[in-house]
Amino acid sequence: MSVLPDLPDNLPVMDLSSDEVANVIRRTNKSVTNCPITSLRYELLNTLLGRKSDPDELRVLDSLTWVMNNIANGTVPPDVAMILRSTQAVAIPKKDNGIRPLGLRDGMVNLTTKCVLKHLQKDTFKIFDDINYALAGPKKMDELIALIAHAFRAKPDHDRLFIDCTNAFNKVDRAEAAKAIIATCPRLAKYYYFLYQDASNIWIRSAEDQWKTISGSQGGVQGCVQAPVMFGFGSLEPYKNITSLLKPKANALFGAYLDDSVISAAHTDTVEAFQMFQRDGPKHGLEINYGPSKTVVLLGKCIDDEETRQRIASYVACDIPMTNIKVHPDNGGPALEYGYIHLGVPVGSREYQHNHLHRLVDKFIANGKCDEIVKEAQAKWVSLVGDSSKIPFLVQTHVPLHYIDRGSKNRDTSKEQIRHSSRPKNSRQGMGPSLPAHEDPWMRPWSPLRHYRRRLCRQRRRNFGCSQE
């Protein structure tokens, strides 16, 4: 049974163009997970589309566009829809040795979702601007990180409260997301209902190599291409309310990147905004994680110890543990502990940032082989440059095109220079026949590989001191 409200009858129709579909397919290997539920391979689609110059290729593109428009508008036969909505479960290990469950949609659905989101991106960018930076356009993570870094420098007396939510993607309310989509982006509504109106069937393979299905009727499918946008609409109301609260305040900021959010404002404003998050967030699946180093407060610089104690008491009253409240170094707090890893970037005191980055470098040196690889590459390069006997092989496999004169005046001289320079030094001394000349000098670079592969291999082994094996 559906948990979503009834879909209005007067919704606009999604109309994807063939150019949009073709452009997305060209980029699928870099941007969309290729899930083999229907054994669809993106390489096949690219081959069938070709260059869109042949009548058959154009017919394939028109047919594919028709299919995707039917999926995007939810006008798919029920038996086909059941297969397209099915999801394959994948378990990804986490840093804490836990498991992150992912649900991968079918390739055709992923392609359609990418086309739909590309088609609607102007609308969605406008909806999430200054509210959810992950969905507001490119380079928005960099913008949010820069804003928080600037806030530390410009207003050291303000508090910074970083909020982490527990399994937010899996708990976001589908009905709340549906209401927000219908109200703000109605063209997305039919496709959202197609994917999330009914319970999601998730296929999972047991240790005995047997496939079973589990059903999920709430939350987004983590791994679905549409899931981040669904989460954005599901959390739009509380995020927008907090943004509206802080926007009139001087130098105040609320910035969310999907389920990671931060409040930077004066102490009383920060507390009020956080209490609003506590009150409205759970209704939308945003349950705050109060675990160690999860939801953390970096207190601003206080006037005296009394103000510091008052700020700490305010946050303790909001259920934030004492261990997650960091006192400003100028008020006696440990400088090495005054910080937080926000979107992968350390923020806070210089000592905290310095210590964190140096630990990363030390870990990389201890676990990686970067130093050995660099030293080995440097040794090879120094040896190559220092021994001129190894240079002819590099020269002979890279034909010096600057010898070629494209004009007709010196064409014969250019051909002779190419023939002479592209031949190994030993062959010019009578050790072998000259390379066959080609009528077109621009085909000349292929001659060594086509006619003398064996001799090039022998020459390479000789120049680099390799054995015959």
C-alpha cells in the first residue's frame, strides 16, 4: 500500500529530447552506475547510437527516447515497471568496519533518472540555492567550505554547531518528499511516484549464493541516482525554516550538504536554530546523532569564564554531551581538540588543522608506497637522460613531425629527412634495410610499428640493457 498522497491529475508531462538522451548516454561510463539487472550495457547503447548520422542510428535514438519518456512519466506496463523498480543490494565496508548497504537500480532507470535531473536542473538549482549546497549546482561544496572557513576568521565570537544525522537517507519521509516535489517541482512528481510510490523490492544474495528479496516502504534507496534529490525534497521544509530564521541575523549561516549541516551564528541564534532542528527534523527522518565526534559544538570566543559556562549549559540542556562541546583556546580549551572534520576538511584552530593533516600524511607514508614509486621513477629517468645510448629508441618511436614541411616547395627534402631520422642509428650504418617509403608522409609514423615490430623490440632490449627473455 502506498504511503504517498494521491497524485494530482493536472501535472505537466515530462518531455525529454533526443539530444538530452544522447548526451547523457555519452557520459554514462563516468557518471551513472552500470547495474546489470536487465544486463543492459552502456557500451551497447553507445555502439547503437554511433554518430547519429545513419537512419538506423536515428531510429534507435528515437525509440530509446520514447522508452525513457514513458518511464519518466510513469506510463509503463505494471510487469515491466516491477522489473525496472527492482534493486540489487550491495554491501560496502565502512571505515569503522561496519557495513554500508547500497541499493543499485537497473541501468535503464539510472539513465532515465540522469536525463530527468539534467532536464530539471535549472529548477532544482534554484529550489536548493543557499539551502542544500549538494543540490544547488557545481562547486557548491567548495563554496560551503570557504564560507565556514571565512566565518571562523571574521566572527571568532560566534558558535559553530556541526550536526550529523543517523541513517538519514534510509529514514527520510517519502510522503514529505512527495508534498515538497508537488509544490515546488511538479514536473518531477510522476517519475518520483513511479520509483517510490510502492515498496522497493531489494534483491540480496545470501552466503549460500541464494537470492532473496526484502521490501522497503520508507526512506530512499541509498545508491539510487534519484535518492539525493529525494532526500533534498524530504528535508526541504526544516532546512528552509532554519535558513529563514538565520538569514536576517548578522553574519549568520546555515549550510547543509545533504545530511551534513552546520550552524554558524551568535550563541543565542545558534541555540534557537538547533532547537528548531531538534523539533522539526525527526518528522522528516532527520534524527540527530549525539555520538562521539558526531554532533559537535565549537564555542566562540567568550568575554569571560562565566559566559563560557553559560554557553556550555545551554548546549547541555539541548542534549549535546560535554565531550562534544569544545571550548575556544582563548578561553582555556585545548587547541589540539578545537576542531571538526567538515566535509572531509579540518576546521577550527590552526593546531587542530595542522595535527590532522600531518596525521594523514604520516598514515599515507606508512601505508602507501609513494616514496618508493617516486624514487624508482626518478632513478629510471636519471639513468635514461644520463645514458645517451638509450635516446635513439625514444626518438625512433616518436617521429619528429617538425621536419615535415606541409608546403610543396620542400616536400622531397622533408620526405628524405623523415626517412633518415625515423630509422634507428644502427640501420643507417648498414645493419638492415631502410624503411619503406609511403606516398603520404603523414602515414609515416605508422611504418615502424607496422613493418618492423620485431626489430624495434630487439632495439629496445639492447638500448635498455634487457635480457632476451
